[in-house]
Amino acid sequence: QVQLVESGGGLVQAGGSLRLSCAASGFIFSPNVMGWYRQAPGKQRELVATITSDGSTNYADSVKGRFTISRDSARNTVYLQMNGLKPEDTAVYSCTFYQEIGRIRINESWGQGTQVTVSS
């Protein structure tokens, strides 16, 4: 089981920036995927960005060009740099870790979530 601890959420004005961090611990095997999802009130959870252990990234269209995901493999930590924040980015952001066999996710873990609020 992998444990995930997030940090870095908060309140920011539109156009501002925040950096989220997620540190993983426990039995971490490669290859793997780490990433961020978000859930706004009354909406379904949606993908924000993911990064594989070999550095391949995937972004939601809504954040491309504004958000950057990166990882420090030595520290088992993933980061989400969020620039040009908009009020519609307001949500609880959750970190995830998983491995894949084909399209099946195994060893999936989730963090507790961190609130990001963007004021207009």
C-alpha cells in the first residue's frame, strides 16, 4: 500500500499561482503513474494531469498551457505548478498513485485532498 500526503493548497486571486506537492511512501514499484484529479462542488471528479515514472505527461485540455506536472523520483514526490489560475479551477485536488496492467489499474492509492480556491 502506498501512502500519499498532499500539501500546497490555499486561496489565491484569479491569475495567481499555486504549487501542490504530493509525497508518496510505502511499497513503491515501477513502472507507475502519479497524478492529480480534482472535484468541484456538485461535479464529478476529473483528471487534471498525470506523469509516469519515465516522465510521460498527460493533461486535461482545460489546464494545458497553465499547469505543469513534474516529479522527483528520488523523493517519490509529484508536483503540480498551477499558473494563471481561474475561478473555475476551484476544487479539491487529490493526488493519486497507481500501476497499470494494460488498462487495468492496480495498487491504486489516493491522498486526502487539498482545497484550492480561486477568487475572482
